[in-house]
Amino acid sequence: METAELKLQVKKQIIEFLNLISVKPEDIKDDEPLFGEGLGLDSIDSIELIVLLGREYGIDIKDPKEGRKVLTDINTMVAYIEQHRTK
Amino acid sequence: MLYIHKTFSISVQQNLLQANIELINEPVNKKLQAIEPAYEKIPPGILRRMGKSIRMGVGAALPLMSETDPVNGIIMGSANAGMEECVKFLNQIVQYEEGQLTPGNFVQSTGNVIAGQLGLITRNKGYNVTHVHAGLAFENAVLDAIMQLNTNPSNSYLLGGVDEISSFHYNIEALAGTYKKEEVSNKVLYEAGSPGYLVGEGAAMFVVSAEANNFIAKLTAIATIHSTDIELVQAQLKMFLQKNLEAGTAIDLFLSGENGDNRTLPFYTACETLLADDTAIVRYKHMTGDFPTASALGLWYACEFLQQQVPQHMFKKKTSKTSYRNILLYNNFKGLQHSFILVSKAW
């Protein structure tokens, strides 16, 4: 899968997993922070996203520090998925 | 006794936007589903995690909870609360073999989630209790509020009843024969003459206190009983009226919880035989559908009828009166759980 295609898929999955009713994939910029500013996600959302990575891509993140880096924005998430996905 | 100062509801009939009780929205797929507003008072980040019962409960309560006049506690009745989310979470446990579980469904899945969310959103650290006794959940919340006010007469409380149609609960109850098997319009619900009722959902909220200032209605008495014996229920109602109706006063409106189910109709007709000739009989469940805490919406309608005229389509029996001072609510859930509530007008 091309990176651009994967980014779109991840954005759609974030919207579905986090029930972001009023957000469209094109509203999420690739380099926009997912937490705090930008999309404005919180700590519960971070757990939801770690579960998303596990279920959809077979990625198991156990270290919270690593999780924080991976979930910085769409670019970091997709780069990590491309390197570590098992499915 | 308690005084009702403010009311709010969300139901099938768009009561939130305007108390338009002339309107009758009809069922879709045999369900009377609540029409939800935009919920402008719920922060968007919190709203997206809420299931329907939580949205309805919190959405109906927040307009009553002002920062300048906070309540001292939150008392809720909900038979099923976050059942939909609970089942989603349980299904995840099975599907993912207890491994990858998301917290969103879990935090919404408990019985006390509506009162809990309200406490968190409004930073209310007072008494926070949810009653879950099926068809008497709301009535037990009312009894709790009365006891709290007896102990703390200067306090005020948010009192409410909420339930949603969850797919899991609907399927189980449909298999058990609780609902009507045939398609029935709620405009002819009481003529159906068949077993089962139309399922509904909604939320009704009240700010109550023991202070007789600026109140809409006075809830003077409440009683509950578990029984399948029609004569026993009728005798209990007779005793309830003898004990609680002030001398020289009469019930001028009987707000019946009749729901079109021919299995529970005999309870209502038995209770109607105790009424005087000049007591009007009014029904509301063609508007709301039936569900365990539908009586909370019944109380909301009673408060409305103390202030405005009753629409023609709600009358079972009309009298010459056009305004009402004493309203008796009788509700019956599944022919087993019964409640009597006496409500009077401010004067």
C-alpha cells in the first residue's frame, strides 16, 4: 500500500475508532499534532489509538514513551506502521 | 413531599425544543425513538464518547443545572443506563479474547454513568446515586429525593429518569413477547387490543426541593407495589387515596400509564373504577412509548397539564373541566411493578 493511501486509511480509522462525528479525513493534516492542539485528543484517546494499532496492524506498543512519539501526528503514526506492521 | 421547580425532557416528540404536545411522531420499525437535539451544552470532546442514554440524560439535565444556583445532589433512575455500551464492551472481551479492549465503551457501560457524568461535567461533588429497579427505577429515585429532603430540607436535587432502546435489550425483550409483534401506529395504539407495547425511550429531569417558592408542582405522595393481583393493586390505590388525598379535594385528572398491551389493561380499568365521574382520564404512552422509566415522562406531562391544556388526542375520558389541580399518575410495568404518584398545582 502506498504511503498516501495508508495515511487516508489511518485517518478514516481514527475517525471511526474515536467517533469524531464532525471530522472528515481531509480535516486532519499529516503534520498536525493529534493531542492537545490540532485534533485535540486526550489520554483516553491515546489508549484507543494504541488498541487501533494492535487490532488493525498487529503492532503492540508497551512502552508509553514510545507510544507518545508514535502518536505525535499522522506522519509519525504511518511511518511506524510501515516499519512495524505484522498484518 | 417535594416541590418541582424546573422540568426538562427529551423524548420521541421533540419536547426539548418546544413543549409541543400536540405533535405525534410515529414509530419507525416498531420503535418510538427519541429525537435528539444538538446538545450545545455538552462539550464536543465528551459528547462523542457518550451513548444515547447518556446523551439524553446529560442533555436533558444540563439546561436545569445553573452555575449560580447549583443543586446539592443528583438522583437518577435508569433501568438499563449504558446497556448498549456495556454489550459492546462485553462483545469486545469475547472477540479479542480479553486482550485489546478500548476504554470508551467500558467507561460508559455502568448503571451510574449518567449521574456520574453529570457530576463530573458540573463539578457537583454532592450526593450522587442511581436507582436501577427496572420499572420502579424512577419511583425509587423519587422516594430517595423525598428522604434526602426530609433529612436536608434546605437542599435541592436534580431528579431524573432515563432509558434508551439498546439493540441487545430490544432483541431479548422482543423474543420474550414484550413488544407488539404487528406494526401498529401510535395514533391507534389503544385500539390495537393485542399483547405487547410499543417500545420508547427518553429522559425527563426535574429540579426539586422542600421549599414552596416558585414551584410548578407539588408531589404530595408516592407509593409502589410489586404484584400481579389486580384486586390487590386496586385496593392499594384505594388506600393510597384515602391516606393522601386532602379532605375536601378530589382527583380531577387521572394520568394513566396505559400502553396498548391487552395483558396490562385490566389493571388500568380496575383502577379507573375508583375514580369519580368528573375525573378526566388522560394517556401519554402513544407519545412516549413504554420503557422502564417512562413514568418520569409521565411526571413531566403531569407538570405540563398543571400549566397548559391537555391535547384532545390524549384524552380517554373528558370532563367539563379545562384546568386541573390534582393529578393522580398510575403506572404499571409489565403487570408487575406498579406506582401511584399524586401531584398538585401551585396555589
